[in-house]
Amino acid sequence: MSQPEKFKKASRPTPTIEDYLMTMHVMERDFGEIVAARLAELMGVAPATVTMTLRRMGRDKWITGQSRREIHLTETGREAAYSVIRRHMLTEWLLVKIFKLPIFETHDEAHHIEHAISPKLEERMIEILDNPKLCPHGNPFPGHEDLTKDWVPLIEIPVSQEVIIRRIHEFVEDNQDLLGFLGKNRIAPGQKAQVVEILPFNKTLTIEIEGSPVTLGSSTAEHIFVEFPSP
Ligand SMILES: [Zn+2]
Ligand SMILES: [Zn+2]
């Protein structure tokens, strides 16, 4: 806060590094470790590109241990990751509330905008958007992870159980086709659903939403978190 504006600007990573930091933060937050192979998949780049970028990030002190095994965010790296994920989530809300974009169309748009937001603008966004603690997809702002800890992956829900969808994980957000599918089938935070069929041999789970069945692959159902309706 007390840092002069010039210093802050100079120390902000490039958009590419910011996107890596954001993905690394999500990995650490939810899976406890940063996996280089998974990074390549999520960032949509070749493993060799990831290796090069990790080396650069190690040199610039955003991470430690570029040996591909033990990658950790440094204190500075983590702060930079918090900052960009906050800007990403605030931008998502701006797009939903002000620009009236459907929640599944915000993710890519947010990536274009988030890197350009100054600390001053970020503060204004927090005010205008009433200090949100979850993004429109139900993922937690840094420091509010507790809000999501009681939500259960849809994959663990038994047949006939009614649930309320609460959270679509960031790693689903990175698949545009899947997002289109979820949007079309009204799978979104706050939506009521009921599990109607589970076919483990097929790796599918079918839920009913507003009377219509929707079949999901198990990897998608692992990334959708739900809550039981209060009795
Ligand atoms: Zn981005
Ligand atoms: Zn989101």
C-alpha cells in the first residue's frame, strides 16, 4: 500500500507470467502442489515452453525449484498471484453485472482486461462490486477459501440426492466448449439439480435440471461442487 506507484508498476509480471502465477496458485490452493505437466495442458502450450517459462520465473524469483518436481511460489510470487486472480475475478463480476455477459462467456474476456488494471482501479472495482468473496463461478477470492470448504464434488453424490450447484472450478473455465455446454444446460451456481443416474463403467453421471437430464463426464463432475439443500 505504501509502495510508490512506480515501483509497483515495475514489479508487476508480464501478462503471460501473471497467467502462469494464477494457474499455479489454483493448483496449490486445491491440489497442494504445482505440476509442470498439468501446467502445459492448462496453459495450452508445449512442455518445452513450460520448462523455459519456469526457468525464467525462477530467475526472476517468482518461484523456487524449477526442477519440475518441487515448484513453489515465493512470497513475491504468491502476492503477485493473489493480485492477478483478484483482478481476474473482479473483471468477471464487472462483465456479468455491468456488461450483462453470461457467466460462461466472462473467462476469456477477463483474461484480456485483468492484466491492465491498476491498483487504483482495482480498489474502485472492489468498492463498486461490494467486495465480493467468490467469483461468479463460485471460486474463492484469496483469503476466502473457507467459504467453499463444505461443498462436495458432484461426482461423490449418490443417485436421487437433490443438490444446489455452488461452484464451477477454474480448470473447467479453461475449456471453452465445455463452458458452452454448461451454459446451454443451465449448470451454474445457485441452480438446483438432482442426480438421476451414475454409470461408473461409462464414466458418466446424469443430473436433472429443471426437468431436463444432462449427462456429464466424470472429470467434469469432479470439478463441479455442490451443497445439500437445507431441510
Ligand atoms: Zn489472463
Ligand atoms: Zn470465475
